Amino acid sequence: MSVYQFKLPDIGEGIAEAEIVAWHVKIGDRVEEDQQLADMMTDKATVEMESPVAGVVRKLAGEVGDQIAIGSVLVEIETEGAEPAAKEPAAESEREQPLADGAEVPTPEQEQAMPVMATKPEPATPQASGPKGKEAAASPPQQDFPTVHGSKVLASPTVRQRARDLGIDLSQVKITGDRVRHADLDAYLLYNGGGVSARGAAPRADQTIKVVGLRRKIAENMQDAKRRIPHFALVEEFDVTALEETRAMMNRDRGSNPKLTLLPFLITAMTRAVAEWPMLNATFDDDANVVTRHGAVHMGVATQTDGGLMVPVIRNAQAMSVWQLAGEVLRLSDAARSGKASREELTGPTITISSLGPMGGVVSTPVINPPQVATIAVNKVREMPVIVDGELEARKLMNLSLSCDHRVVDGWDAANFMQTMKALIENPIRLLSV
């Protein structure tokens, strides 16, 4: 018998340490060659560590959330015979799986396979079975089903959580599509006379979740941003009535192009506006006291994923049409949510836009992600009464919230940037003309 020490390889240029975000083995486990041992995170990319030898795990370097230095022993494996030579680590591109955020967040496949539990303080007393009839149909469903039996019930994590809160067995819900949706839950509640919702949410136990992986990186970056950057915000109201009409017209004749949202138009307006006010399309190295005004616009698009907020980047957005931008927004957001976005696609934005669509508030104050000096948040579109030429009209209005780094951007620059965007957005012909 001999002990093989698997040392953490150099998994990225300039990386001194990596964080353990998931263990796939424990002490005493038998592992085979090329079996996955752990997931290690560097910056915002997760890399799988695989065993170069077969044997029994005798020692692990730390717990989930611990930082491990490059070159230090990650796992000790007891092998048979002489200690084998270590394999060269595979190329980084073969190992990287960005956005795989460790064991704290289940994958969609795991979510689908998870049973829905009806939590309650005491086990329910089994009720006598009887013939099905009007009385049985009218009585509210009981919470004495510990798991979902039969075939897997497909539902999103939010639908599953709502079902748990209401004590609903998803296998009893009639679906109108390929999976259970919120509308199906609503129909179930209505059919049962609101009996489930009347009881209130089922009691749930407290959960303690260790902040690791992507969520830890987000927390550190946001804390650093608020501590180091003196933010100021500017909110401007935009009349998007004409723009919405233009968008609807273009969507009717889009052919094979992706469906247009407001986002590609807003990105186009931003790229045109920063050409006149370049101080907002800049990065600030506050250690070297150097501001770089960028000629190209690398647009960060804030995207919500199961693991947390990611910011994939549209390279050279200033050179793209609204159709091309729509395609890139769709492609990058899908890549981020599925964990397939590359390191290059997640780094290097020069300015960022963030939109919650119809869930966006009236006003928001987005946090700047250094070294950028500006970011815009898109708020929801509201139909409001407006006086136009002495007449009261219903117009579609939307607020854009701009946050700036006051060390670099003056209020004058921010105000002029917003007025330039306003002139473009409220005149779609001018916005789309070259």
C-alpha cells in the first residue's frame, strides 16, 4: 500500500488559490481513476477535479467554502502497489464548467427528481377510505402525503416551493401543459374551494446555508463596490410609446429573427450616447489612479440564474444591429443560466445594463461592479395620463436609473448622457438610423 497525494493543479493564469464548492467523495470512499473528486471555484468559473489514480480516500483538505492554495494537497488516496506518477492536468477548457455553483443549489434535473414534502408538526392520522363522491371532492386535500409517488412530476423550483408552502401534492394537480405551472396550482385551489390556502402555509424548519461559491463571490464584490465607490444616482423618465409601437411593428415582420424586447433598443441607445459622453464607458484602476475611456462598448447584461446574478458580456455592442443584439442577449442569458458561459463571456464589461422586465420597480439604485464606473437599471413600463399639446393622453412611461462612480463621473456628464439617451429613445427613427 502507498499513499498518493493529489495536489491542486494550476487551474488558471494568475490564480493563487481556489475555493472548495462541492465534495463528491468522503473519507473511506473507494474511487476509480478519472472519478470526480471535488468542484473548485476560481473567480467565476468552476473546475472539476478528477482522481488520477484508483484507491481509497484517506484525507480531504478542507470543508466546502475553504480556500486551498495552488500546489497544496487536496486529497490523499491510498493505492495498491507503488505510487503512480501524477497525470498532467487536462487543459482548462476541458475542465471548466462556469456557474456550476456547488452543492447548495440543485440542478434542474435534481429539482425535477426531488419529492415534494408536506411539512407538519405531527404525523397525520390516516383517514378511512370511502367511495369517491361529491363529499370527497369538496373536502380539502390532507397533508399526510410524505412523497410524490409514481412518475416524476415536472415543475420549476418556485412552483415546487409554493406547493410545499401550501401542502399540495403535485401528483394530484391536473396540468395543462408539459409541467405543473402556477396557473395549475391556482386552478387546483379554486377547484378545492380554497381549502388549502385557507389553512395558511405549512410550517417550515429554519435552514442554515453556508455562503460559498458564486454567492460568496457576489457578496464579496458587492461589499467591496459599496465600500470603495462613492455612488450617486440619477433617474430620468422616458416616454416609450413610439418605441413600443416600433418594436411591435418590427416583431410582426421579424421572420427568423429573435423576438425583440426593449433591451436591444436600450443597449443601442447606450452605445450611441457613450460615444458623445465617453466618461461613462470607462474603467477606473483606483490602485494606479488611472481611468481608461474605452472606444468599444462591451455591454454587461445582468442575468439572474439559479446560482445568483451573472453578467455575461456582449463584445463590441456598438457595431451590432438591434436584431443582432437580441440574438446575443438570448444566447448569453441561456449560456449563463445553463452554466455553459465561457470565462471570456463573463469578464471585461465596460458598462452594464440590468432589467427585471415587468417586475422592475418604479425607481432603483443599481450597484456598480468595479472597475466599471456606470450601470443602468431598467424599470417597468407604466401607462400613465400625460398632457400632450394641451390634451390628456395615455402614454407609456418608463424610468431609467443610472448609478455612477462620483470619483470619475460628474453630475454634468451623467445628466447629458441621460438626455442624449432620452432624445434617441423617444425618437425611434433617429435611434435606428445609422
